[in-house]
Amino acid sequence: IVTLAIESSCDETSAAILKDGRQVLSNIVATQIEEHKKFGGVVPEVASRRHIENVQQVVQEALDSANMTFSDIDIVGVTYGAGLVGALLVGLSAAKAISFSLGVPLVGVNHIEGHICANFIAHKELEPPFMCLVVSGGHTHLVEVKDYGKYEILGQTRDDAAGEAFDKIARAIGLGYPGGSKIDRAAKLGDKQAIDFPRAYLEKDSYDFSFSGLKSAALNYLNSKKMKNEEIVIEDIAASYQEAIVDVLVEKSVRACKGKGLKTLVLAGGVAANSRLREKLEQNAAENGIDVKYPPIDLCTDNAAMIGCAAYYDYKNGRVSGLDLNAVPNLKIGKHMG
Ligand code: ATP
Ligand code: MG
Ligand code: FE
């Protein structure tokens, strides 16, 4: 089965061609990061316009670099949520047009399920069941992947997502957007014990997360330093702040694996690129006999290949969408709405 997949939920326009769900023949990503940098974050209206300008060319490039034409396509997979509604609609409209004109099935994909499926591409031997920590710009979830296309959410953030927490403090200390990778880099030169930032573990058995208290603590720290006219060391703030986020992510995901008796822990989403998270999780998991897997960085951040993989398994599970499929900005994991 040859899948054409399209992703446009945020600030990346992407198209990919896959064979049998896990073999990526092409994965073209047109990122708008430079464009949104000057605003300090993604501007939804700008994102939609750029998607419109880019989508056709990105799809054509995906076909070209896979050495294929439209007539080779068996199914069209597309992100229909979660994401920015105007951005989603561009990819969705393109996918519908292609599906309709070729007379091939349309498969609407949940973006976060796509992030999880990036691991099936990166690790050919990986099979459910396993535990997945989804940490992206807008989501922080602990998900038990029971089978292909079968997800159970064990916990999630009650306020900010992990990526959001990275981005907001990066902006406050002048590292700019997108902040996660910049904090990661600065932290390598800093002392992670320099500042004792709070860790929110919540109730004893909870798998939920909360990062807004940590964010406030960091902003208060910055303000008080400024008022006292004291020098701040950006590298130390980055390292201490990153450590606070990583500590909670590691504790909860290892505990979730133990609680469910799972021996494989998989990372997904943009924050899975964080080097300290990978390092600490691997160390902690190994002590508990748990194997940690994560995708390479280009499959951690938004891309259409991961959407194509999710579409393949949705299709095999009989989930095909109608041409009336709509964008669902707040689509939840495991809920199919079309
Ligand atoms: P969502 O998938 O929830 O809709 P998104 O698609 O915007 O949101 P992703 O593209 O998965 O999110 O990831 C982007 C996020 O990953 C940003 O918040 C960015 O700061 C973060 N990120 C990227 N690299 C790193 C890193 N090395 N360390 C920490 N965070 C990182
Ligand atoms: Mg992005
Ligand atoms: Fe994403």
C-alpha cells in the first residue's frame, strides 16, 4: 500500500510517501520557523497563508523524490486535528481534492497519534504494547499504546505543555523562538543545581503533569534578579529549569511503565529531541529494566511521514474518512470524529 500523507497543523507544511506504513520513500518539510521568529511565536493567520502557498509544491516534491506520480497512490492520509484550525484546513482541503480526484480512500489522522507512530518508522521491530510519553509544543501525555491504533491516556498536563514551558522561559531569558532546542544547548554550559526550581509531582499516584507553577517560579526569579539589579546566568537558568521539567517527566513515565508492567518506553513529540531528557530517562529506565526508544530529531518534530504511518494503521483498522471530514482543533487522542 502506497500512502501519500499531508501535515499542516501548525507551522510546518509537509508531505510524505510511504510504503506499507513504515517505509518512508520521501518526507518533505517546508518549515515557517524563520517567518514566525520575528513575532516570537506562531501567528495562525500567517501560518495558514504560507500553507496555501506551499502545499502543492510540497506534495509534488514528495512524489518526485519518491519517484512516483499520483497514479501510484493507494490512500491519502491527512492531519485533521489537533492544531490551528486555519492551518489544518489547508492540508485537509488538499488531501480531500487528491482523494476525490484519484478515487482513493481519505484517512483523517490525529496529529498526536502521528507523533507516537514516528517510532514505528524509526524502530522497525517496535510493536505494541508499550508506554509512550508524548511531549510536544501543545501536549504532554502519558499514553498506553495497547495495540496499533488503540490508545489509553493515563495522564496529561493540567496546564502548560512541556514544550510550551520551554518556549515561554526561552523567550523570557532572551533565547528566542523556538525555545526548546536553545535551552537544551545553553543548559549544556550551565549548572543544573544553581537554582532550586519547584517540581510538581501532584497527588501520589497521579500521572498528570503541571508546569505552570514552575514557569511562574522562573519568571519570579527573573523579576527579582532584575529588581535587585543582580546579574543572571542564562546557562544556569536553562540548566536548572530544564532539569526541573525532565525530573518530573522521568519519574512519571518510569512509574507508569512499572504500574502497567511494560518494559518499553517510547518518546514522541518535539521535546523528545531534548538531550537531557533522553539521557536521564535512559539512565533511570535502565535501572528499572525498561528499554527506552525515541525517533531521530527530524521525526520528533512535525512531519508528514509520521502521519502517513498512523494513516496506514487507521486504514488497516477500517477507519476511512468521508469527504465531509472537518478540522478538529482540539481533537483528543483515541477519539475519531470522521
Ligand atoms: P503539538 O504537536 O502538540 O500540536 P507542535 O507540533 O508545535 O505541537 P512539535 O513540533 O511536536 O510541537 O514540537 C515543538 C516543540 O518541541 C516546541 O515547543 C520546541 O520548543 C520543542 N523542542 C524542540 N527541540 C527541543 C529540545 N531539544 N529540547 C526541548 N524542547 C524542544
Ligand atoms: Mg512545529
Ligand atoms: Fe506536533
